Amino acid sequence: MLRHEIRPGRAVAGIVMLALAGAYTADAAGAWAVPWVFFFPVFFGGLWLAATVTWVSYRLRRRRDVRKASAENSAAPASSSGSQAMR
């Protein structure tokens, strides 16, 4: 059983931010020379990609939950003659 819900959008955002941090570090150390405007499209593109991945995973999880709920409701209704029957 899973202990927590998997969040792929957050994973994508984290990977993009780590890549940006590495690129910034390489630029600051002089190992890689890139213009400062390089970081903006990568940052916003990464946020857009993370949002898209979050939306897709939400839609897939929602569809799975709807199928699961409809399968549970297709069984015969519970009997009302038990010890917790309404009076």
C-alpha cells in the first residue's frame, strides 16, 4: 500500500528547478557562459510542463476513481434486515 499520493507535477517542477540551479552554478563558476535571458524561458517552460503533467495525472486519477466507484455501485444493494435496520 502506498504511504502517500504520487505527485508527478511536483517531481517535474523539482527536476526543472534543479537543472536551473545547476546551470546557474555552472554559469557563476565560469564553466558555462549563457546569457541571463536563457533562464526565463526554461523556468516558465518548466512551470508550464509541470502544470500540464499535474493536469493529466489529475484527469487520469479522476477517471480511475469514477470507474472504481461505478464498479462498486453495480453490486446488489445491502440488506436492510440486519441489526442496523432503520425502524
